[in-house]
Amino acid sequence: MKKLFLVLLLADAAMLAYAPVLIVNAPYEATMGLVQKIFYFHVPSWMAMFTSAFVCGVASFFVLFTTRKTADRVGAAAAELVVVFGLIGLITGPLWARKAWGVWWQWDAKLTSALILWLIFVAYLLLRRYGGAGSEKLAAAVGLFGTANVPFVYWSVNVWRTMHPTTAVVPSLQPGMRGPFWFCALAFLGLYVVMLTLRVRLENRRAELETLYLAVED
């Protein structure tokens, strides 16, 4: 298992190192020019965020309806990564919007719902940190609620008229952009798997350490 993780880590590190080369050589978008290349970071970061939200949701389900301690650790790790990758998206989005739309932010359906989704998982982490006894169950309920909002965020641009492009942008990419985009998406998802694995391992070590402390106290 450790060898497989090491292979994944090295492979993803190589992909992340090579991704800028592909982005530089990708063709310019006709209207936005150079700033459009933020797309190769912005969209993959949201893909990783949505993936982590679903992982947190599944783990939260098991926390609520089973007694599996591992599910709680996976849920906490996944929620942290929702916040991390979501923050990347919330930073790169306005940088792109300022050049493309002339404004840093618009309170349209897509942007507002994405911000709310991110804040839901921030609330999850705050509950875990400051909620006291039984906060794991309450945080799990918040995690499930956040996961249920992911489809709404994704489809909001197709339901309401908004400045944000629709979900048809990725399938309609020209060949010169399609390859670099999916390469970056895989690199981000690989980074997500690496970070999730490390974060869950840390939670397991913390649980073992807590067990040892309790044994010493007894």
C-alpha cells in the first residue's frame, strides 16, 4: 500500500510540474486571451472540491447511521479539503472575472451558491472544533446537507441566466484546449487523493495517540 501511494505521489508531482508547460502551449481563447488560462486551475479545483464534498457526504452518512470511527475521520479530512480546494476556486474565479467581466464578483446564482457551499463546509469544521461532545453527529448532518447542495451549484448556471458560463463549456473545448484541461483535472484529482490519504493517516495517528493517553490515565 505504501509503494502504491509513493507511485501515486511521484506521478502526480510529475503531472503538476508538467501542467504549466501544457498550459503555456495551449491556444489562446479568442475574446479573453491570456487570462483565460486561469481556467486550467479554476475548474479542476472545483472538480476536486465537488469530489471531496461527495466523499464527505458518504462518510457523514456512515457516521450518522453506523458506529464506524474510520468514517468520521474520512469525513473530517474530506471536509477540510473541500475548504482548501474551494478557496482556490474562490480566489482564481474573481481574478478571472475581473479581466473577463470587468468586476471581481457578481451575486448571481452560480457564484453565490458556490460561496454558500464553501461556507457550509467551513461550518462543518467549526462544529468539529468547537461543538463539544456529540459534535461529530451534528457535523455529519451538516456534511450531508452540504453534499446535497453540490448538484444545485453545478446546475445553477443552466437553470438561471447568469454571467458565469454554462456547464457546456468543457465538452465544447477545442482540441488544443481539451488535452491540457483534462491533464490538469487529473493532476488536481491526483493531488486530492494524495492529500486525503495523508490527512486520513494523520487522523488515525491522532486516534491512536488519544487511545494511548487514555490508557496511561487509567
